[in-house]
Amino acid sequence: MIGDAPAGPAHTLPPDCRWLIMRAANWKGPNMTLRFPALPVKGLLASAAVAALIGLGLHGLPAQAQDKAAMSDADRGAIEKIVRDYLLENPEVIVEAIQVFRQREQAAQEQRAQEAVKAHKNALLNAPGAPFVGNPKGDVTIVEFFDYRCGYCKRVTPLMQQILDSDKKLRWVFKEFPILGPDSLTASQAALAAWKIDPDKYLTFHTAMMNTAGALPEDRILKLGKEAGYDPDQLRKTMDDAAVKAEIDANHRLAETMNIRGTPAFIIGDELVPGAVDLTTLRELVAKARKGCTAPC
């Protein structure tokens, strides 16, 4: 609710009033239900519209009569003037209304993200081509969408090793999600090729690329692969394997479905967590998943 007024009954404003409020606040959006007191209260955008309706003798009309066809131009003009005057006198209401709108949108997005995580648990946790480290039978899995050229992803790499060293029940799944240009794609192809050739050396290679500053051209990637124990020629050949392309394409489709638009992004339990997190937050999210995650986790 906007302001400090006590909650009143929920009302769905008639189409004209909704249109006027959205126009006054410079909003364009779907139908919305606003909760406001039955009597006008200063500081509430919705109450101004209700007061206008009451003043015109329109409040309480049957719903079917409260449409655009039943309201005259004069009535609409009067309501618009009242709302406009109110907003000019109380411009802070617009800021309050937009803040509430954003809070509701954020809550709705979080709910949709949680539903998406549950709907795609198998693809997140058990994709056959996805590299992973840690306990294969761990009770909680951390899934990371990342890009090798993402600075924030690089910050998370040492935290991953710390939490895996301290928690032997964890599994960490890597979702190669190259979004930052050709070097990112080449690095992801090389990493997946490395996993296909020898999974035991993957983490060493992955960490080396994550710890590399600057560009990641192919020759530099192959050199890092050699230092991690891979044959450069075999690595290069396997980068063109159809399974490598299929895994990257699948990750992009999954990210799009789940509205993941940046890196890093984590799925821990039932939660989608966008952006880099610190070690304390990681541990808190893991503990939360252990207590209340919808299996599997």
C-alpha cells in the first residue's frame, strides 16, 4: 500500500479511472488492482480517483455502467482535472506509487523465477553434458551460469573452491553461458571439450581461464589447456564436436526460458540468485536450501 493509511477493501478501478491514473503517473501497463481505504486519504493516488468518482456521483454504479462508453467527455475531463491537480499539489505520490509498483513487479518476478526453477530442475541439475565438481551425490547443488570474460564471475571462482573445501555435501554445476563475444564462445567450447576429453582436469583448466585477465583468443586458450594437461590438437578438434555446440545452445535456451540475462546467475535450492554473491551469502543460501528446498536440490 502507498503511504501509511490503514488497509481498506480491495477495489478494481473502472477502466477510465485506471487509464487516468496510469496516464497521470506516466505508466503504461496491464490491469491492476489497487488497495485503498473506502474514504479519501491524503497521500493516496487511488483515493483521489475515488474522490473524483464520488464527487461526480459515479461511485457505486453497476460495474457494467462504469465503462468508457457510459462516461461522458465532460465526466472524464472533470476526473482528469481533479487527478492532475492532486498530483501537481502532491508530486511525491507519483514516486511512492512507482516504488510500490516496482516492489510488486520484483515480487512477481521472484515468484516467476522460483516457479521456473522448479519446472526446469532436471535440466539444471542433471544435463548430461554439464561439467560439475564436488560431491556427485551431494544433498545441495549450486548451478552457475557464467561467462569466462565476466569480471564478476571471476570474483566468484575462489569462493567456489572455499565453499566446496568446507562443505563436502555440495555439488557445483557449471552452465557455460557465453554472452560477451567470440572469445567467450571459444573459451566455453574449449571448456566443454576439456570436460568431454578428461573431466578430472576440467577444474584446473576452468580456473586457469577464470584467472586470466584480458582477452582470451584461441591460441591463449589452447596454451592454458596444454598447461592443464590437455593435448592442444585434441582439444581443438573436440571443440567442434556437435555435443559441445548442443550443450551451449541448450544453456542459452534454458537461460532465456528462466529470464537469465546476465552473468553470473546462480540456482541454489529453489532460488534463482542473479549477480555475484559473497561467501557468507552462498553459505546462507545453501543452508536455506537444505531446510526447505523442493527435492531434488
